[in-house]
Amino acid sequence: MKYIALRVRTAMLVHGYTADNQEIIEEFHDETFMEKLIAIERIQSVTEKYLLVNASHGRVMYWEYEGDLNLIAQRLNAAGLLIA
């Protein structure tokens, strides 16, 4: 299994969907950043501000990260994990 080390904090947790297909989102505020080793397989997407990762019980989480998208892309590319 491959990992990437990043400083992240929880921004949102998607618990599921309502009957009319609206996301049920729990938002987090003022969380502190912490260093995590994140399994690459958990990452669904990366934007300029968030990582979208798989969580337990079929949920997904948005983690805000320190740094920028270009830096993450460069690190993934250097590890042979990015198709550009």
C-alpha cells in the first residue's frame, strides 16, 4: 500500500443522502491541521483546497490541506502515481 504524508484537517463529512438526493453534510470549523499518512487508495479527488477521501461506513470526507494542488501533483508524479 502506498501513502502520502500531508498536513490536513477535517472540513466536511458526508453522512449520506436525503430522500430527495441532497447530501447530508456535517461541517467542521476551527479544526487544527495535523500530519497524516494517507493511503493513496482512499483519495478520490484533489482540488486546490480539499482532498475528497473515503471514510468508514460508506461515507466520504473533505479534508482541507496545507500546500497547493501543484505540489501534490508533483509529489504524486515523482512517485509514478500520476498520469499527466
